[in-house]
Amino acid sequence: MNNTINTYLGNLHIGAQQAHKNLAMYPIICPEGVSLDYLLLDEALASNVIEIAELNQGGSVPDLKVVNKAQKMVLLLDGEELVGAKQNRIINTTILIAANSTTTIPVSCVEQGRWSYRRNTFHSEERVMSHKLRAMKAEHVNISKKFHNSYCSDQGAIWDEISLKAARHKAVSPTGAMADIYEKERPSIQEYAKQFRSEENQVGAVFLINGKIVGLDSFGKQATFSKVFKKLIESYALDAIDWLEEEKKTKKQVEGNGDEVGAFLESIRKADAQSSPSVALGKDVRLESDSTIGFALDYEGALLHLSAFAREKKADGETPHSRMERFSSRRRARE
């Protein structure tokens, strides 16, 4: 148990469910939020106060350089996509960048077939990696932190999953870009997104697909959630489209219920929590149990972002821990 997370969860309550087709959302409500002042990725890029580029001219797949020229801190969120430079990337964990600073951040490639410049720096298309890929990446990063004190993903596994997803959506592209899946499904994603709304004092949400809880993203204040709400809804909608089951189901089977959401929050509270210095400011907290995987960013006792995913149960009895152990073994063999 982590005291910051425990206190945070204790101040939340669950709002009324919203649903469309096979995607449901339970708002997480908190009338009080942190007073910390920071910019988000899209705000900083739009104001030209942050520059994100390859680590050097040659580039490094798992690392990028962030130059923050603002007088404010900048919060970069796990799974946000950075488009441009030598290949598109996603951010491997939530990071609070100090004002007037240069920071190397951990990333993963989501465009396997390109390693050439389109432009020198990165921009945003306001996308977040789909929750299933983020959940898998969280498994990778947790084991990387545990054994190597780094924030690395299993890059090959990410490429494989993007390739399979692209094939299912008939969105295969020459560079194997995650972005092409979003573009292919844009009309359907927008159909889902317009059915959901942010509530007063909403700081986060628990999402369900086909009646099963799949993940949670929650923030330190309502203003942050409202600014990333559309990106998050679209990221979960992409997986909902992927898993849409045409056969008729009852309302409960599709939407789940509030008791399950409460139990999921309790599983997060009880998860093993390991804290360490973050990539930049604050503490990174890694969460893990047999049923839940996730992380949080704690800055001076204030929780800025909590993200957790329900772990899939395999029919063959394989545990999440065994998958993570194999990933660690592969990493050690390469080093």
C-alpha cells in the first residue's frame, strides 16, 4: 500500500455510468484537486515552449530529448504519441518535466518501418495508445524497473501487437504505424467519443469493454482530466471497436456494475507499490498484483496521475509474473 495512493482513493467517489455500444465509463469524482500549476503536452507544443527531438542526429529508438523553455513544469502522460522525427513514438510513463530544463525521456516506437527524418522535431496529433497496448507496456516497464531500474518496453512485442491490430482493422501500412489504425477507424472512434461527456469535478474514469473492467486513468485535478478526456475516450474506443461482439447481450453483460468498479479500486489500493525517483520530478510508483498492473506519479505527496489495468487471465494457467520473468530473461540475454 502507498500512502499517497491510499489517501487519493479515499477521497474519490464513483459517478453514474455512461455507455455506448460495448464501451462503458464510470466517472471518478473528487471535489478537491491539487493546486500545482503545469502545462500538458499539447498545451506546451501549441505554445512553442517545449521541443521534443531525437537524442542526437543519429537517434536512439528508446530515448528522446525534451527541452522545456517554459517557466512552468510540463506533464507528459503515459501513452501519448509523439509524431515526426525519425519515427513515431509513445511515452513509456507519466513524467513531470521541470521548468527551463532538458530531460531524456523513455519511449517506445510505434512505427516499425521508418527510420528517417520527416522533420527534426516531434508534434502531437492528440492521440494516446490504446489501453491494451498500454497495459502490456506497463507490464514491460514494471519488470524493467524491478530488474534494471529503467523504463524500457519489450519493443518487439509492441511492434507485433500493432501489426496484429492493424491486420484486424485492415489498416496495414508501409511503415507499420499505429497512427494508421486510428486514421482507418476515425469515423467509428468519433461515433463512440461523442456519446461520452465529462462530469463536474470528474478527475478520472474506470472503463469497461463488453462488461469487463479494463482500466482506469485518474488525475490530481479536474482541469487535467477535462483536457485529456477526448484522447482517453478515443484510446479506449479503439479497443472497444476491436472487441465489438455482434451477438446480443444483456445490459449487465455489456455495461457491468458499480460494485465491480468499487472492487477494482480496492484492488489498486491493495496492490504492491514500489516507489523510486521518477524520470524527472517526483516519485514513480509501480503497482502490481495478480489482478492489476499500473503506476502512479507522486509529486511532493500529491498524486498527479494514477493508471491501472486489469490483468488478463490466460486459459492455460500462465500467470502475469511468468510472462514478466521471460521478458526479464530476454533483456538480460541481450545485455
